[in-house]
Amino acid sequence: MSTPPDIDWSQPWSAPLRRWGEPAAAAWQAGAPVREALAQLGAAPRRFVGQDALPKGMAYEQFIHEQRAVPTRDNLHDFFNGLIWCALPLAKQRLNALQHAEIVRLGVHGQRGPLRDALTVFDENAALLHVPDALWQALLARRWAELFGPLRPLWREARLLLFGHAALEKLVAPYKSITVHVWRVAPDFDPMGELSALDVWLADDLTPDKLAAKPFAPLPVLGVPGWWAGNEAPGFYDDAEVFRPPRRPRSSE
């Protein structure tokens, strides 16, 4: 992809990244490679380099850790990855440090294990949710009718921020089934401050034990009130292929 598609920076999933995304997208649109469009922002703790800088056989995460540089292709996936490096650099560094430690422990081609799996899920598809406890419990239990019915007014008190760059890429052309892996922001954290404060909190919260336990809750993100006009339509949440029921516990027999 030589130039980006139009990105609507007013959408709730992209608006938090607008201060970095809009100028970087303009530079990309004008012909700059993505790595240069991101570099001009001067906001990330890592350099952005071409994909060809990554030696054959070296793990992507190992290269980032050792070279303090992020291999970057000219596509939306790597563009949004770069924006998250700009917006939440401490959390991205924390994820990379944990990935590198696991590569050192298990080897590049060794078994990935639950921690590396969780790190990849978080990096690609996580969403950060600060939410009243009633909403969180309903989300964990996948009580969709309650979550988006009687509890709908409580969503005014919630704050949702997309972290995963793969999820952000998908939302450039939204479709109903896009589902994110929600990581709960501590209830006592003030979500109304600067992203820098959230970044500090998140980097501290991303511990190996917590990640390996995979405390994610699946959320079809376009079901969030205010995020998609279509979810006001009758029957929107009745689609069991998207709003899936809870998993049944396995039989002991």
C-alpha cells in the first residue's frame, strides 16, 4: 500500500490518536514512507526503520529491544503500531521487554507459552476499559442483553481506549463482528487525565503473572453505545454469531 485510505479521526476509536495520527497520515499521503511519517512526530522512544533492517532469522521483538528500533512497513497495520508507540510508549516498552525476556528464556523458535501468547494478544487486539463494576461483571458473564439494555445508561460513565493496532486497522473499515480483548483499568484510576498517566499505570499493571492468566473479556466493540449508530437498531444485539453466549463448562464425564 503506497498511500493510506482516508481515516476518520472523529471516530471514538481513532480520536484519542488524532494528535499523532492526523499529521503522520498527511505525511504518508504526501508520499513519505510510514517510518518517516512517524519519525517526524518525534514522540516515540524507538526509531522507526524499514522492514529490511530486520535480519533474517531474528525475532521482531528481539530486534526492537536490542536495536531500539521498530521495523516498519508501509501499511495500516504498522502505521497504527507506530501511533501506539507514540501515544503509550511506556506500555509498549513494557510489552517489548517482557517479550524479549521470554525469547531469551525459551529461545526464538521455542514454545511460545502462555505469557508470549497473551503479550501478542494484548499488543494486537487489546482495549482498555474503565467501567463501573456492574458493567464489568455483565461483560465477563457475556450477559449482553443486560449489558446493553438495562445497564446501557452506565456506559456514560465508562471510558474505552483501543490499544491493539490490529483492531485499529480493522476499524478503518468497520464491520459488526470486530471483537477486542478488554483489559480492565483499575476502578480507582482517573480516566479523564492525560494519556501519559494511563501509560504509567498500564506499564506497571502489565505483570507476567497477570498477563499469563489472560484476564481478558471479549467485547464486540461496535456494540458499545455511542460507538456505532447501528447498535441503536432493534435486534442488533440478538446476533449470536457476534454476541456469543457464555461458554458452557466442560463435563467431567
